[in-house]
Amino acid sequence: MVRHFQRELEQLKKRILALGAMAEERVRMAIKAMENRDGELAERIITTDYEIDEAEMDIEEECLKILALHQPVAVDLRFLSAVIKINNDLERIGDEAVNIAQRVQIITRHEKLGIPFDFSAMAKKAEIMLRTSLDAVVNLDLDLAVKVIVSDDEVDVFEKEAYDVIKKAIETYPDSVGHLLNLFLVSRHLERIADHAQNIAEEVIYMIEGEIVRHGRLYSKSRKK
């Protein structure tokens, strides 16, 4: 019975990592679609979103089944609780990739404006945070999880810069307010992807140490080191 339970947990871990890889690929595609103004790639992201939704529902059902049948405790219970939350964050990351793709479809209908803000640096940072958070899940690596959480401040700075630049651009291009707002929304969706990566990192810490580190508690700890 114990061996069967451990096999189920291992299989669950493989499934959540597969979903993570799928979400990471969607983010990569969304960033590429944005950088290349590629409406066809954006459409592909939107039409395949159901794959992530279905995987997320299957994993949640599997977690609930394991909880009901085996009534795990201690480390195993923490693992299942964390997987349920990580599962939800990965599904939301998929949604944010779709949101970026929808913005891209609108943006490509307009001429490119001379906006002095490069989204690629922000996108790269969000992508690295997501990849690192998933590496932390794979290896149960506390240092990687802390690194992700501390990095979130950098993405917030990028979003503030995007807001300031686009606010000024609206004065220069008053007839393109809708287009500019879509550009700002891209930065907002990237910031949300980074937030979900941070959530995943926090769950890794919970799995390892059994400590809840939300609401900035880890930031103060890590900065004292």
C-alpha cells in the first residue's frame, strides 16, 4: 500500500512538471509573438489553451483522489497541498500567455509606434523567473526559490517604467490611446506571470520547510543575509 502511494506521488510530480513545461512553452511563444508582432502565433496560443486547462483539471482531480484514499500526513500532505496551488498558478500563467496573445492580435492591426520602452528585457526576466521556479520544484531547491522571490522586485520596476513611458506616449499620440493601453496591458500580464512564478517558489519553500512565506515575510529574511 505504501509503495503504491509513493508511486502515485511520483506520477503526480511528473504530471505537474509536464504542465509546468507546457506553461513555460506558452509564455515563450507569447513573448515571441509579441516581439515579432506575429498574429498567427498568437492565434495558436489562444486555440491551444484548452490543453493547459484540461491538464490542470486532471491534476486537481488526482490530488483530491490521493487525499481521499490515503489521507497523507506531514511531508506528503504538504507536497499535495503545494501541488494543488502550483497547479492553479500554472493554469493562470497559461491564461496570462493567452492574454498577451490577445493583446498582440490587437497591436498588430496598428502601425508600430516609436515607444522608447523595450518589453524584451521585462519579458526575459519574467521567463527566467518562471523557469527558475520550475527548477526549484524539480530539485526542491531552497536557494532557487529564494532567488525567484527576490527577483520579483525587478519586474515591478519594469512595469512602473512601462507605465511612465506609455503615459507620456499618450500625450504624443492622443489618437492611439487604445493601442497604447494594449501595450501597457502586455507589461501587466508579464508582471502577473512573474507573480505566479513567485507563488510557485513560495510553495517550494513550504514543501521543504513547512513554512508559509507569503506577504513579504521572506523578503525581509533574505535581505538580512
